[in-house]
Amino acid sequence: MHSVNCSMYNDLMPADSYEIRVCNSCGLRYPLIDEQTFGTRCPACLGETRVALSRKLVTEPTSSLTPSPSPDLLRGHFAGRGETAVLLDNIRSAWNVGSILRSADGFGFTDAYLCGITPTPDNETVQKTSLGAEESVIWSYHTDALKLVKGLKKEGWKIIALEEDERAIAITDASTAGHDTISKNTRSTQPSAQREVLIVGNEVTGVDPEVLDLCDTIYCIPMHGQKRSFNVAIAFGIAAYALR
């Protein structure tokens, strides 16, 4: 079987492109980008492959090429529609933290409060998963989520938690619980300028019970299978979409 020089192939492959290849031996269909060391060999059986299609690669902007906006500029961008923050109460997994930060950026959250044992973007794994979102979402670390929430309430923030609790309202009913940004009596689509913080808790123990007692609203995600909850990063994405 003729061997392929992987490094030579990768040198020839445009850095901004990728291929979908199909193995002639086992039929595996997979994407190939220039960073993959196995080149045109099938990653499953090392057989020869053929090109099914080629496409341009859509990549995230890098911080070295795109300067990070200043906090003042970010806050100015959200002026008039209020600030929305996420509070991570003792999230253990750096992967979950990075994923939440990336989703927070996508949904237009202005701030992220990382509390307790929650790893910060100084952690390499958080950075790898967030893909630079820590540079567009203003983040800060706090040792005690309860003290932070008490301070936010005094400043007028509306405190919202995502948790399975007897007081919880189904997230599907969020629009009738005061989060519908479109008035039923007018055609105005201007969102509320109120500042809100959405709290998600530890993967095992959930949101601190004393923090829950301070919440204005507690939401839960209705489950239709055998499991009682979603992964915290997935749950945040569902709630953020529903509330934003």
C-alpha cells in the first residue's frame, strides 16, 4: 500500500480550508484539517481515503488579530436594554465554565460572576472551551456567592436561579412570569432595561439553598425522559435562550 507523507500534505493544504474524506476500506467519513497529523490516512483503520468535498473553514477571530473591547465599550453596547449577567455558583468543571462563557457571549450577557470553586479563565481548559469569550464577557471572581447576591440585590439587580425546587416555575412559562420583553398591549419590542443575573449551580448539589432564598424567580427545565436534569452548560443555554 502506497504511503502518504502527512506533513507534506498538510503543508500543501490551505490553512483556511478543510476536506470531508471517505475511507476506501472501512467507509469512515470524517473532516480533515491541516492540524491533523494522520493526513489522508483513515484515523480508524489507516486505510487510504478519497476527498468527498472541500470547503472554506469558518474560524473564530483570534485575540491577537482582534483587540478585546474595553468594559466601558461593552457596557455602552448594551445600554438601553439593561445588563444581564450569569453567576456560576461553585461549578466544578472547567469545560462547563468555558462552555457557559461561550454561550453567555452568544446570548449577549454582559457579565459573568465566578464564585467559590468555579475555575476562572486563567485555567487553560476554560480558555480552550470558551474560545475567547472571556474577552468579550466581563468576568470577575468572588469567594462567596451569597455575599455577592446580597450586594447585587441592594444595587437593584433582579435575581433569577435555574434549579429544581418546589418554588420553581417552568422555563417554558418565562414569558408569563414577567420576562416577556414585548408588551401584549402595544407593538413595542424594546426590551426591559432592568439588570438581571441568572444563577446556575454546582453539578451535584445545585444552587446554594440560601442563595435560592434570595431569588426573585426560580426556574426549572421540564424533563420528559428518565433523567432529572441536564448538564449545567446545556441547561444554561436553554435558560438563556428562553429568557433573552
